[in-house]
Amino acid sequence: MLNKIVSILLCFPLLLAGCGEEEKKTSTKPKLQMVISADFPPFAFFDTNKTPPKIVGFDIDIAKRIGDYLGYEIEVKDVEFSALIPSLQSGRADFAMSGITPTEERAKSVAFSQPYYFMNNMLVHKQDNDFVSREDFEGKRVAATLGTTQEEFAKSWAAEHPGVTIVILNRANDAIQELLSGRVDGVILDETPAGAFVSKNSKLLTMQNLEGESFASAIAFPKNSKHVDEFNRALNHLNETGELDEIIKKWLVGQ
């Protein structure tokens, strides 16, 4: 009996050590749920060379760097652009990225970080269409993505040019396919996704500076989120260390 007790006592430190190792393996960083619309290359898109396909891109890299700096594990979920803000409002996500412009109207529903990138609107159309100005689109059909700044711009454009028909679609990929099939004559996109689509399809061409001024991209959060200030701190860190420039060069320069 004594021998058994001694054996148990000798094993007890090993059991404790084993428990410690198991606890270490299962411990994780606090998780944050990020929603993104993964059809705006190079901001976010599915890398089909991976099995299963993985969401990659400019916004993904920024989010992961922020997570590393602040000590969070970032979980990424793909949703339609129009579902980004509702996901924040309902509590299904902690933050959203997808080239989101911090407009006054959106600020009524969500909070925003400081801007981290600036871009312009562009019009994508087929090369065999001889479009020079917006006036050339009288009687034409122009597509934009639901819930985007480009949807707002398209509707404003149609109000000024009643001969233009605006078609609103759920995803940018859908709009590009409508263009390729001839069901619309042009698509309004952020300049970087526009360039990415054009670079992959020789039938397309971009027309720059539709709006004539740049607009910002920022990270969106639920109202009164505790994460806004720390994300701003992380963005400042990425900017000061040059990491943000590295990510811009990786995904956006030359696009």
C-alpha cells in the first residue's frame, strides 16, 4: 500500500506538468469577429489556389496586423456589402472592413476609425465602347453594388442625367459579369478594385475620377464600441513603423 502511495506522489508532479501543458495548448487570444465583402480585389477576395479557398487581400492583412499588435485573434466572415453595417448593429460582428467610406449617414448607425486609405471612383466599361464622358452614357445602363458609396453616387448621377438607368446588384463580381454579358454598359467601382478587375480582363477599361475628389476608407464598429480607440492606436503604429506602406505596396501599388 505504501509503495502505491509513493508511486502516486511521484507521478503527481508529472500529472500537474501535463495539465499545465494541456492548458497552454488550449489557451487562445481573445477573438474578434470581422465581416468583409470578399469580392473587391485586392481589398478582399478568395484565393482559389488554396484548398479550401481562403480570403486574402489588403484589408485582411491590415486587420491581421492590428490583431497581432493588440493581441487579438481575428476571425473573418464573408458577407454581402449591404450586410456589413447590419452585422455590426445586430452584434454579430465586432468590426467591418471592405473599403468602407465613413459618410455622415453611416455614422448615424456605426462608429468609425480614422481613415487608413484614400481612393477615387472609377467607371469600368468594355474597350469597344467609345465612352469619353458621362454624357456618353445617356440612354445606357450603369451598375453599382448595393450599400456602397458608388450606389449613392450612381443615384445622384441618374438624377442629373435622367437618360441613365442605374442597376443595383449585390456583389461587384455580379456587376462585372453583367458588363461582360452586355446587360449593362458600365460599372462604378472604387479605383483599386476597378483596376484589379481590368487587369484580369483585357475586354475592360477604366475611366478615372468620376467624382473628381478622393474619399476615405475606414474601419466600422458598432456604436460605442470599446475597440475604436485601440484600433486607431494600432493604425498609427502601422503608419509609424512603415508596415502600412508595406501592405499598400504589396496589394495596391501597380494595381
